[in-house]
Amino acid sequence: MDSWMRGYPIASSYLSGIGPKNAARLAEHNFVTAADLDRYGLTSVPGIGLKRADALRGWRDRVRAKGEALAPARLPQAEVARIEGKFQNERSRRVEEKRGLEAQLQARAHFIRQAHALERVGVDNEERAHRDANAREGAGLRPRYAARVTQLDKDLQARSAKDQATVAELTQKLRAFDQSFSVLQWNCAKKEREGAKYDRLGFRDFLRSAAG
């Protein structure tokens, strides 16, 4: 029916108010044949109001009714066979296309699985190699580390003994200084007492005290 409707151009409708100018405007908005009048937007075309739109739709309905009246009640057997054969050929083509796509998909999935398995083996080998290398390196580092720690302990003990000797020597010097400083303070205090005594006595009393 659609092909029947498209066989009736609007420009040949000979409707009142649908001359060449309005037909050209309708064509600019993709309203070219009777089949196009099923779409919305007919009244948005400049020059096409409700009256002319109703006239166009009425003409469309008449064209459809004429096509339905002329259409055969049933398709001829040859046409039915042709349509069925065309359908079977299209179906067979689609089935073969589907099988080809499924085969491609399976081949691609198999390739991806193999690639993933190989990559996994490579990663596992690399990880194992790193672990072995770290273990070997650790085995070599442990003796060197232990020797280094032992040497550091010896150096620390030697430095501690040296520092203790230095502290003992400084302590002895500090005690000697304290003793000498105490003697100096005592002598200074003695000098101050004697000086104060001479100041209190007169010179004659000093001589008498010295003579007596």
C-alpha cells in the first residue's frame, strides 16, 4: 500500500487551493506524495491552514481507499512463492552470517585465553625469579650485616671506655681544683682577718703586742 500511495504526487492532486506554489512549499517540507500526508506538521507549512490540510487528508484517504479496493484479496501463488523464497534465502544468509560470527567469536575467545595463560605464566616466572634473587641477596647480606653490627658494637664499647676514662680524668682535675680553690679562699680570709686586726690596733699597741 505504501508504494501505491507514493504513486500519487500532491502536485497532481488537482485540489482546490493546492496549486504549483503550495505544492512546492509542501515539497520543501517533505510532503511530496499521498504517503507523506500521514506525518505530523502539515499545518506548519506556510499557506496550508486547517481547511487545506483537511482537503489534503481527504484526498489521501480516497487514494488509500482506491488502492485497497483494487488490491487482490489474496496474492497469486507465484507471488507467494517468490516472497517465501526470498524470505528463505534471506534467512539462510542470516544463519550463515551468524555461524561465521560465532566461529570468529570462539576463535577470538580462544586466542585471548591462550594469550592470558601465557602472560600469566610469564608473570609467575618473573615473580619467582624476583623471590629467588631476593632470597640469594638476603642470604649474602645477613653475614655482612652481622659483621657490621659486631664491629659497631666494638667501636661503641671502645668509645664508651675512652669516654669513661676522660670523665674520670676530668673529675680528678675538678677535685684538685676544688681543693686548691678552698686553700686559696682560706688564705684570703686569713689575710683579711689579719688586716682588720691591724686596723683596730694602733701602731704602738701593735709593737707592744709584738714585743710582749
